[in-house]
Amino acid sequence: MPSNKEFLSIEKKIGYTFRDKDLLMTCFTHSSYAGERNVESNERLEFLGDALLGFLVADALYRAGGEDEGEMTARRINFVSAKPLEEAVRALGLEKYLLVSGSMRDNLGKKAISSLFEALVAGIYLDGGIEAARKFVVANLVFVEDKEPNHKGELQEFLQGRHLSRATYEVVRREGDDNAPRFTVSASAAGKRAQGTGKSVREAEKQAAKELLRSLKKGE
């Protein structure tokens, strides 16, 4: 069971404080752990979160305007797929708090990690309502198509080409009001570190990746 310190760390990372700590714990309870301890897993929350996430992403795309139904549908499917959800969880450093059986700790699958994002969306919704869930989703999923340079992808290609370990990202600061947050993210690779800021974690990651790539290229 997470300690009070771990609960505080999780809540700081997600930008939301749970009134119901048991619900927060359930968000992080994988079925393998639940089976061993005879407690509720996050699978029901995952089910609800999947539906909520689809709605919230669709709502954000609709409000952004300028696209037809087919384009919005394609983008919604892309945003709620496993990869961006997994990336969002890893960017926040939440996967380490997932409660799993000991045998699975070193072999967590992408599904378990991406499902954690969905469970958190549902947990925040049940604990604080739809606007709290919306803020979490908007802060941690990017709603801009890849018309902008893919700085994270460029950084990864640079590192792979030199047989270096992939970059890691860490949220180091969250400022501003809940309706207008500002995130600072640190990107690290090859012994170097750089920071970026943005209105969402994903936006801050991109800026951090851009600055880190620039630093690495200078050092060649």
C-alpha cells in the first residue's frame, strides 16, 4: 500500500488531490496484485475511464473547430490509443507506483501502463467531477497534430543513431491556476539535461527535447 509520502508525490504529479485515498489506491491496483490481496483492481475504473477519455478528447477536438467529422474521428482514435497514454504515464513517472504482483514488476506490459491513465481519468472524475477529469486529460495529452516538428522523435533518432540510451523525462514543476497550468519538464540523455516549459506536460516535453537535442549536437 502506498505511503502518505507516495500519495502526496502522486497527487503532485497529476495535479489533483483526492478526497478518497482508497479510490486513488484502486486506480493503481493492477489485477495481479488485487488477486493476491483480495482487493478491487483498477479494471472497472479502466472501463469507465476509456469512455470518459473518448468523450473528453472528442469535446476538445470539437471545441477547437476547423475539421470535419472524419478528421476529428481519426485524431480522437490516435489520441486515445495505448501509445500516447503510456507515454503520458511514463512522462509523469507514475508507472513505478503501480501495484502489481512481484513477478510482474520487471515486465510491465504497455497495456498495464496505458490502462493506468484511463483508471486515473475515471478516478478523478468520480472524486472531483468532469471538470477535474478534463483538466487532467488536457494537461497530459497533446491536442495538436504532428504538423509541428517532432522534437521527441528527432531526439530519439539522434540517440539511437549513436547507440545511446533513450531520453528520460521528469516533471520538475507545476505552476499556475488549475485552469491555466504551466509545467516544467526536464529531459535527460547521454549525461546531459535540459528543461522545457508548456501548458501541458507533453508540450513541455517537446521543448525539453528540443533544447536537449540542441545541446547534444553542440557537443559533437
